[in-house]
Amino acid sequence: MEIVHKIGRRKTAVARIYLSEGKGNITVNDRELANYFTTSTLQYKVNQPLMLTDHLTSYDIKVSVFGGGITGQAEAIRLAISRALCEIDPEYRLILKPEGLLTRDPRMVERKKFGQKKARKKFQFSKR
């Protein structure tokens, strides 16, 4: 099997993954998964597509991720892994799609407008 390259995005985080056959090692920015994502919730998010398709120990994944926060990065990696698994076997689409793992979450931070305090919050109004 050749190396599968996919990209996942979430907010401003961009994750590029290289999936190849192996023993289940996941390296994120040249660090082990447990060292990069210290909380179990984030580790679960990254491993979710692999758990659903029973491939926790089948593939080695090398991840390069930048931008955004730690949660956005974890969800970007999750999307990229889901896309790579669907390219390997289109049958996995039927498992991952109902879980919402193949949907690119379009929600971004709304920009700040001039003459306002934040995106929607206004400066305090004084009548007199």
C-alpha cells in the first residue's frame, strides 16, 4: 500500500496527514500523540475514525498541523484521517458519515467591525 496524503481543516487549523500501513503509531509535528494532545478528550477525537473502523493498530500516521488552537487542530486531524480512510475503502464512508466525521465544520470567528467593540458588541451608548 502506498502512502495516502489528505488535508483536514477546522477554524484556522490545517492538518496534513500521511497514512501508511504500520503498527498504529501517530506522530504529530514530530512528537508522540500523547505528548502533543495531553487530554484524553483530544486523543479520543483524533482516534475516533480509527476506532469506528477497527484500525487502531493497522496504520502509522504522520501529521503536520499548524494554526488555530489545540481543539481545532485535533478536529482537523480527525477530518483528515476520516478522508484518508474513505479513500482506502469507500465502504468506511457508510460508517463515518452518520457520525459526522466527513463534514467540514464551516464555523469561523466573525471579524471585528470598525466603530464597534467586538464583532457584535457595541460601545456603550449614552443618550446625554
